[in-house]
Amino acid sequence: MNKVQQKRLWEWLITSPSFTWLCVLFVIPTLIVFIITFKPSDPYGGIGTGWTLDTLKSLGNPNYPSIVWRTVWLSIATTATCILLAVPTGYCMSRLSKTWQQKLLLLVIIPFWTCFLIRIFAWKVLLHPEGPLKHALVGLHLVAPDTSLLYNAGAILLVMVYTYLPFAILPIYAAAEKFDFRLIEAARDLGAHQLRAFFSIFLPGIRRGLLTAILVVFIPALGSYVIPDIVGGPHSEMIGNKIAQRTFVDRNLPHASGLSAFLTLAVLAPLLAVLVLQKRKGIEEDPLIEEDA
């Protein structure tokens, strides 16, 4: 057994526990969801016998395109806003002393110590028509007295950004902390402006952190249903709300599985594309793979 084979065997041994966990808790349940999509619904809320394509046909509901569009643009807007806020935050945190880095990191993590639902209901209180935020904005003449801060897409976007922003800050900060800032100083010495050095040197240097932040924000944002349900109202439904409605209210598990399968494919398609591109790039750059080939 040569060194390359020993390395690959060792990698398989190390990753086998997590790979098994991934198969048992993700791959197998996902396959079950896809299988249920092709089963008929039971009048009592269960899964009938036999196979059918009725669920796939029912996904052509004319109301779904608007819900899908709302889900996509809210998820993209949430991801973009979180990245725009997380990049300068991670940059500034990484330039501070270790003591201040630990303090600010603690402030980023503190919201996770509170129940997710409590934080969402707290935002509902803040955005309430008789809440302190509404009175403050009306007093500053920034909004009209009849303006509603709740039950609209803006409220959903605001609360989703608040909820997922820490997930964007942490990977970007982790990547920025390992970045060699002498490269920026070298670029400045060569005549590059501060912004030019930031966009041309710093951002490419933390691209893995950026990619991780985009994925960990965009994927849960696509499946979000609690936030739209609490602060969005009946006219701001997302795909997650329809899945919950088909599961708990309509008791139509095949239809809920069909929507879940559609959402899974929407998440996996860009993820697989990124993995394929990274694999190709890794094959081109890894000399061990080239020698083995």
C-alpha cells in the first residue's frame, strides 16, 4: 500500500462516524420523504397503499409560484444583508486584541442562550402597532400613524436578518482571524487604495468563510416558517408555512413530502454545483491526485 492509499484509508476511517451519522439522520430520511411523495394520502391523515402521481400534479397549484418567488427573494435578500453586515463585522473583530475578540464573540453568541420563539415574539412586541418602536418612529415623523410594521415582507426580512446574522458572522470571523493582514499592508505599499486592497486581497482570502456563511444562512432561510407565521401574517406565506399547513392542518403527508422534496432539490442543486466546482479545482491543484491519476 503506497502513501496515497494509506492517506485515503486514514481519511475514510476518520470520516466514517460522521458519514454514518449523515446517512442515518439525513440521507435515509430524505429518501423516505421522496418515496412518500409518490404515495396516496390517507383520509385519516396517514399514508395510503399503492403509488400515484397525484401529489406531483397537485404541486401545479396556481398559488405556489407567488409563494416560491416570495421564499426565494426573501432568502436571497436575507443572505445578502447578512453578508453585507457580517463581512465588516468579522473584519473589525479580527483586527482587535484577543481580549476584545472574545468579548465581541460572546455578544454574538449570547442570543443563542434565549429560546428562539421568545426572541421572535419579542420582535412581535417591538413591531406591534402600539409598541415602543412604532411610537418612536411616529414621534420622529419617520412613519405615518397608519403604517403597519407587522404582517408584511419587511417585518419578515428584518427578523430573519436578526436571526441568521450570527450564523454569517461566525464563519467569516473564523476565516478573517486566520487571514494574514500583512498582505493588505503590502498591497497598500504597492499603491492600492484601502477599498481596492479590501476587495482584491481580503475578500478572496476569506472566500471559504464567505461560502460557508452564504450556505448556513441561505439554506435555513429557504425553509423558514416560524418567522413568517408569527410576524408575516396570512399574506406572507413561504414554502415552509405550506409544508407545516399540509402536515399539521390538512394532514396530507404526501403533499407535504412533495413540497419538502421540491425544497430539498432547490437547496441541493446549487450546493452540488459548488461541490463539483471545488472538486475540479482541487484535482487541478492537488499534486498527489495528479500523480495518482
